[in-house]
Amino acid sequence: MSYRTAKQGNRLPCIALLIYLMEMCMLETVRPPSHSPARILQTGLAFWPAKTLLSAVELDLFSLLAEEPLTAGQVRDRLSLHGRGLHDFLDALVALEMLTRDEGGRYGNGEEAALFLVRTSPHYAGGMLEMANARLYGFWNNLTEALRTGKPQNEIKGGENIFDAVYRDEGLLENFLGGMTGVSRGSVMRLAESFPWSTYGDLLDIGAAQGDLCVQICRRHGHLRATGLDLRPVEPVFRRHVEANGLGDRITFQAADFFNAPLPQADVITMGHILHDWSLADKKRLIARAYEALRPGGSLIVYDAVIDDERRRNAFALMMSLNMLIETREGFDYTGRDCMGWMQDAGFVNMRVEPLEGPESMVVGVKKPE
């Protein structure tokens, strides 16, 4: 008996309605879902396109193709690869818009790859990908363990400090510092253009790595002088990068532990991808030390993958914070509101958050004028 029949005959309407609702529920269980699992599967298998790109960077494929377009056979011979899977590999990069393929079957670089993934390009951003491939890719396999234990999963898993472990190995250090340049390049170039550098005379970059921030800003602003501060093993790498850009007369290096050594005075102090390495207490300590070192009216610029205040939109920044779980003992990323609060506690005024490149933003605070 259907609900409609029962209603028309005015018999047992309540029971008939119950049967009708049960029938509808049963239909819902067999009806295909209105949504697709495609996004879930795409996210869960995102390591496929990631590793495809990382392997291409590791092989330096993009630098090879910058010389001339090549067929798959020519790529195989030049890079000493096996033929099996090669067409799939190259065509996957075409589908990912990293490569192009002409009607003659010759592969070339896509527009973005030509600009950012050719090693000789002044805009090369592959350093971060090289570091991700050599280090982070394997460590992230232990994210579940990190979430269960709260402990790092990288070179310091045995107990030592991350920088002691990385900085004593020359090859690992070079890879790590190149990664820092790669991940920062877009934001650094935006920072060089968007901040009012004409009103300042010098800058101090804390945790300078290869010195690319000093290089890019000084190249665009001829009146500025800069100092890069980092640990002693970084100095040779820093000097090579600065000299290669012809700026050795305006950019100097200072070897120091930025938590303990006196910081030189400056008009502007920058911290790029530094603050997120440390605990809350150490974050506040670094900001307070920067306040002391700045001249009155000077500015502190902190930039990272800053989490949006509602913690809903910037997925990259949230996963960068997970990366700090993997890489450090107490580090984490933070919101713009968090950072402005820490700056205010240190005495800064006129704080603001400004977007840089992609998921990154800078937080700026001004030291009170005298």
C-alpha cells in the first residue's frame, strides 16, 4: 500500500506515511551521490604530480630543453634514461603545462618552466624543489608519527639541533640554502618593489641564507647598503652569491647567532622564513631583539606563509606549519593577527599585513620615533 493510495482511501495515513518515508530512504541509499570523489582522490594522490615535477628538476630536464627542443629519444640519450615510461613522463609534464610538445614530437619548456626552472635563469626557483626532493619528500612520509609524538622527523630525529645537522654537511647546506632562495624569490622580488625603500638607508637581513634578499633589494635600490647575518658556515655560500651579482661593495656578511650576539643597528630589519622555526617564547624574543636594534622610526619586516586570521583559506600556510612539525622541535606558522600582537608587545606601532607572492605575506611594524 502506498502513501497516496492510503491517503485517497483515508486508511491508516500515519502507517502509510511511515512506509513511504522508509521507501524514500531506501531509494536514497542506492541513488548515486550527487558529489564526485574526484577532489578527494586528487588531493590524496597529489604526490604523483609532485614527484613527476621533482624528478624533472632533479634530472635538470628544463635546463636541457632550454638549449633546444628535443624528441623523447634525444632526451633519453642526453640524460641516460631508460626508454620505458619516458613518453608517459614527458607527456605528463605536458599535461601539467610544464612542457610543450610540437607536431614533430619535440618537447620544449612551458612558459613558467622556462622562466623559473632553468638553472641559468636569474629567476630560477628550483632550489626549493631540489631541497624538497632531496630532504622533505621522504620526511613527510612520517607525518603520522609526528602527529602522534609531536617530534621532528628529519635529520634531528636522533636528538640534535636541525641547524647543527644541516650546517656541518657542505652539500646538504648548499642544498638547504638554495631551497631558501627558491622559496623566497617571488616574495623577495615583490618586497623589493612594494616597500618604500627610498626613505631608508640600510637593512639587516636576519637569517640571510644565500643573501638573495639583500641582492634583489640592493639591485633595485642603488642607495641601499645591506648586511646579511647568519651562522659562520653560511658565509662562503653567501659571498659567492653576492659576488656573482656584483654587489660585494654594498653587501656585507656578519657571522653571528641571532639569539645571543649583539645585532647591528639598521633602518630596516628583515626576517624571511625565520620566525616560524621557533617556539612562541623565541618568536617574541627575536621580535624584541629586532626592536632594540632598529633605529627610531625604523621598520621590522617579517615574511612567511602567513596563515589567514580565520584559519580557513591559506592551506599552503597551514601545511607549512605542519612542515615545521616535521622539521623543528617547537616551530609553527602563525596568523597576521598573532604576529601583530607580538610586535605590539615589543613596542612596535603602525603594524600592518600585506600580501606578497602566492600564499606569503609580510607583517610590518614600526619602531616609535624619538
